Amino acid sequence: MRKYLRFLREQGVIDRKTYRKLYLWAKGGMFPTFRSLQRWLEEHGYQIKVSK
């Protein structure tokens, strides 16, 4: 999950301040699943498009 946050920061989806907050939340267990992190991002207006 923290690797995904790093990926989002590098892609410019989230800024450094948001990255640090979410990183600490993920480390502390606020997001029990990967989907819960994605849901939080969607609810707070972060549009994520992952191209494979």
C-alpha cells in the first residue's frame, strides 16, 4: 500500500503533504484494505487513472 502511495506521488496525483499524511495513516492501520485507500482517494477528489 505504501508503494502505491509512492507511485501516486511520483505521478503527481497527490502532493508531498498528502503523501506524508496518507503514508502515516497506512502505517498506522487506518486503511485495512487497498480498496479502502482507493475509496478514500476517490471521496476526496483524487482522480486516478492507471494505464497498463
